[in-house]
Amino acid sequence: MIWEGIKINLKSTNMPLTDALTDYAIKRVTNLGKLLQNIQAAGGEILVHFEIEKTTNHHKSGQIFKAECSITIDGKQYYAEFRDENMYAAIDGVKDIVLRDVKKDRDKKQTLYKRGAQKVKDAIRGLTSWEKIKFWK
């Protein structure tokens, strides 16, 4: 399934994949919004594998629903898994984990870039201001 340029694969295990559940999962995945759109606008390819599972058929309470999400962005893979008593809460939980991981990686790249640029700028400043450097005491 392709949703606004994002390839989404939905899978359901031990339960039917209803239209309401499909719409909710797609809404949560595409809710990553600006983050995925900026990557896509830069020519990146985004592939999402989303699985919703009922872990057991004989339990009536406890963490019986599991949601797994694997997002591949330009070859870099992000994976999250979340279990909960409520199917929709499990989907929300896995979305939050993946969003946090993607933002963390993006912020890390930006920080490294800025730090490197600052080092270059400091080196250039150091070459132009010889009077500040004292070679003797």
C-alpha cells in the first residue's frame, strides 16, 4: 500500500485486520508528518512495515496486544515493539518509540555537523589572528 509516497505494509496476526484498525495504524504512521516529508522531499525512500498481533487467544487480560513497527529510511532501519492491554494504545506506544528514535538520530547528525563546522570556523579564526598567539612567555 502506498500512502502519500510512503510505502506501508500492514500485517495482522491472530486477529482480523479491520478497516478501522487499518485507518488508525496508517494515521499514526503518517502522523510522523513533517519529519518523514522532509526526508521524502530530499529524495529519500521510506518503507514502513507495521504488524499488529494478538499474542494469545486464551488470555482475557494482561498485555495481549503487540504492535511492531520497522521503518527504513534511506537504508537506515528503526525498529520498535510495544505490548499493551489495548490494541490502540500499543499502536500509539510503538509510534512514540519510533518517532523518538528517528528524531534522536536526526538531532545527532545535526549536532555533529554543527560541531565540525564550528571547529573549522575556529581554525580559520586562529589563522587570521596571529597577534593573539604568544610564542614566548
